[in-house]
Amino acid sequence: MPSNQSPLGALPSRFRRQRVLIIGCGDVGLRVARQLPPRVRVLALTSSDEKRPAFRTRGITPLAGNLDQPATLRRLAGLATRVIHLAPPPGDLPDWRRDPRTLALLRALRLRGLPQSMVYGSTSGVYGNCDGDWASEVRAVNPHTPRAQRRVDAEQQLRFFGRSSGVSVHTLRIPGIYAPDREGGTPRARLLKGTPVLQQADDVYTNHIHANDLARACLAALWRGKPQRVTNASDDTYLKMGDYFDLAAGLYGLPRPPRVARSSAQADLPLMLLSFMSESRRLANTRLKQELRITLRYPTVAQGLVVLAP
């Protein structure tokens, strides 16, 4: 199938009246909605009154509800034929191993009229530190942070939900998302601040996906994804983090970031940034290409970032 063809194009007409519910309809969710054909009704869960007019302007029907308030989710039961779950787990929890938001969503969906398929946007952080080795989907998870552990819990909940209900659940493990029109989706601001990167001897491999390619992967998984299957949603770039910022600096005409030893970084950099600098892996994307049949429009960050060059 050509890469620009809708995943609905090959479906019999009797199956084309679909209702897609997006949970966590932020930047990627809006890109997903934009790529769906007009005949598909798009619904989005939101707890924000301010976002509802913008959703309606984009042809999205807003549904009032809050994943942190399970009683507000009952109206979701039976509404959608397909669901894309992109909402992150909550931040600070007494039990850092659990994702109560996914549990609340699945309980609501079980009440009536189950969807045909679901896609869950997880994180490649579930693999933990692989010391630069390749991480395919069959590699055992080894989360090192509470954030990644909660994603593992959500994956397990969804896998059980799929197997016990017959719903086709497909999980995408997502690395760093970037795009020129995405808020915070470029390295320019960090380069302007002069934030250091690790010296070559201490540096880690990092992985990326353009936001538009990720939206296409969500739709392909929603219609073509194998049930109870995991796919790494990553491009073909295999760069260490410092080399990535050096590449971006060259494209923007900015100075390269300073290089520091890991010992210095631990004293000077924020904990969140240090967590990314402590895990090194290269994501294998064979399933993305062969099973979901995605032809990446931005196979490398060099191609995805070049449009940002002045």
C-alpha cells in the first residue's frame, strides 16, 4: 500500500463508519486526528473546558472526563469502535509501580460494547539501560525509573485486557518525539542555553521518531496491528546523544554544546536529563516496517531536522 494511503482505504464499505476515541489528545493525538478521513468520527477525552472549542474546530468531538476521576469515564463505554491511548501515567504516586489511569479506562471500556482494537503509546524506557545494545521487542523489559515502571504496568494491564476480552491491543514503544512544529520538539532551545552533553567515552545512544511518522504508526497499528503485539516506533537513526546535538548545531548554525564527563554532569544537570543520559540502547524497528508496513517519511533526524535550518 502506498505510504500516503489511508489505512481505511482497503476496508469494505460496511466497516468504514468508524468512531475513533483518542485518550490523551495532545500534539500526537491531533496529528492522528488530522490524518483520519472525514468519514471517521473522532472523539477525544478531555478534562479541560478551554480545549473543547479547539477540538470542535478540528472536527473532534470533545468528551468531558478525567482519568484521575474514574466515575467520569462511564460515558466512554460503547462509544468507540477503536481507541488510541496516549495518556501518560500520573507523576507522583504512593505506589510507583502502578498506572491507575489505564486501570480506570479499561474498567470503563468493559462496561458495554468493547472496541475492536486499541493502541497504547508506551515508552522505550521500559527496556532500561542496554549498554548500547540493540533492543528488539522480544527483549525483556528492565525499567529503571518509576515512570518507566508505570508504563510496564500499563502494558501488562492492556495485554490482559486484550487476551481476556478479545480486543486487539497493540503497544507502540516510543522514543524521543520531535518535529519542527511541535512545542519543545526541537533541540534548538537547549543548544541556545549551552546545556552540556556527555563526552564521547561516556555518551549514550538515543532514539527518535518524527511526530508525523508516529501518528501514522498509531493508525497503522489501529487497523493493521497484530493483537497483543509490541512494536518499537523508532526511525533509522543510530546516533549518540552528543552527536545528535552536534548534528543539530550544524544545521542551525549554532555552537556545538560543551562536552563534560559523567561525573561533572551528575553535579550540574537536572535529574530528568540525567535519567536520559544514564540509559543507552538502539531500537530495532523491523516490525514497524515489515508488520505495520510503515515507510518512514523522516527515516533519520538529519532529514527531519533539516527543514528547521535557517
